[in-house]
Amino acid sequence: MVAGFAIAVAFLTRIPLGRPGDVGQPLAAAAWAFPLVGAGIGAIAGFVYLAAELLGLGDGPAALLAVLAGLWLTGALHEDGLADSADGLFGGGDRPARLAIMRDSRHGTYGVLALVVSVALRAAALAHTGEAVYAGLALIAAHAVSRALLPVVMRLLAPARADGLAVEAGRPGLASVAAAVLIGLLITAAALGPVLGAIAFAVAAATGAAGAVLARRRIGGYTGDVLGAVQQLGEITMLLAAATR
């Protein structure tokens, strides 16, 4: 379990704690720990929000700095996946063209717009909460739940390519997927309350499912970029739901 958690940390953040090959297990074996790592990322982002508020910067700058803190800690891993997915899924004429676009490191119009909307919506939702402590809890829930969705996609969809991250990661077992979902549910219930937490989780799951279905129809499965897009959709939805309190 310790090795699996280290793999999840190394994959989802810039912290080099280990790699799947170092301990002889695929990334899928660490899928249960994704929401725990997400909660840690959210806690650090929440601390940045609180520090900015204490410095008197105001809700808007504090929210943007919290989002940027998450970006830095993860190396913009998921944002890159969102941009590539937006370019490929909406810009390609057929499946091979879409996959080729998604593999291209350059971002097009759809990708840039997706990044702008993602950052703007998350920052606006956080600023709307108006309370530093609640904003921190919302960040913990959003980062945890959005990553709890990833093992579900990895389990239900097949890799869209014969190579790449989706193939190398492997397929998580049912127990690992169930553990990730349960941990995500418990974290969001503790952070946002059982009612709002359950509603936010359900909406985030539906949004992530919509993204996964789109990927299946457009490219026949999932890639690492699709996982990044699903995470972004889940995080955005969770923060918007938290802002409705």
C-alpha cells in the first residue's frame, strides 16, 4: 500500500516518490490512492488561498493563486490533457486524425479556449465562496473526487491506442475502483456535508461520464489525455457545486 501510494503521488504530482517499474506494479494498482493524493493537493491549494486572504489580497486573487498552486504542484498534467482532448475530440475529422492531434504537443484553438475556461471557472467558483476555510474544504473535495473518477474510466473503457499511458497503466481491479470511489465520497461528505457532498459527487460523476462517453464515441476508448480531461471536468463541477451553498 505504501508503494502504491508513492506511485500515485509520483504520477499525479511533481514529487518524485517512485515509478510503477520501481516496485514491479502498474499504475492501475495504485488507483485506489488517487483521491487521497488529490485531497493532499487540494489541502495545499487551500492553504495558499488562506495565506492570500490573510495577506489581504481579496477573494479573486486568492482564488486564482490557489488554482495556480494546484497547477504548479501537478505540473499542469491534467490541464495539458484537457487541452489535447479538446483539440483532438473536436478538431479531428476521423479517429486516426483525432488521435494524432491529441499526441501533438502543440495546442490549437479548442485547447487554448478549454484552458482559459477551466482556470476562469475554477477561480470564479472559489472566489464566490467568500470564506477561506470553506474554500479550502471545497478544494480538498474537488481535487479528491475528480481523481476518484479516473479509476472508473480506466476500468470501464479500453485504451484507444495500442501504446501509450493507457496501455502501460493497466486496468484497475474492481476492489481498487470501489475503494477510490468510497474514499472520494467520504472526503467530499466530510468537507461539504453529506447532502451537498453527495449531490456534488453525483454531478461531477455525471460530467466525467459524459466526457468519457464522448471519448469512446470519437476515438474508441481513453488515453492519458482523456483522463486529464475527465479530472478537469470533475474538479470544475465540484467547485461550482460547492459555490452554490
